[in-house]
Amino acid sequence: MAKMSDELLSVLRCPVTGSTLVQEGDELLSTTAGPDGTPLRYAIDEGIALLLRPNQLAS
């Protein structure tokens, strides 16, 4: 697990809520709750943030 740089995290935003993202392990979490009341989670794959919901990645 590689830590994303603070500079990159400062410009990334959740595509649903528009909030900033924080890294937790191999995922990014939105700092504002999503439509279901919980933070949205986005995978990091080989250092690349996948800013799509899991159901959108399967398509």
C-alpha cells in the first residue's frame, strides 16, 4: 500500500459529494456522507484512484 501524496489528495474530490478525500489503507473515503449516510469509498489500484462506485466499475 502506497500513500498518496498530500498534494494529490488536496486536489482530488469525491465525484458524488464534492468533498475532499482521505486515504484509509487502499481506499479513499469522502469526508462528507453520501446518499446512504455513510462516507463513500473509492479503491486505489496500483497507485491510481478509481473514482467510480463499484457498480460502475463492473460495467
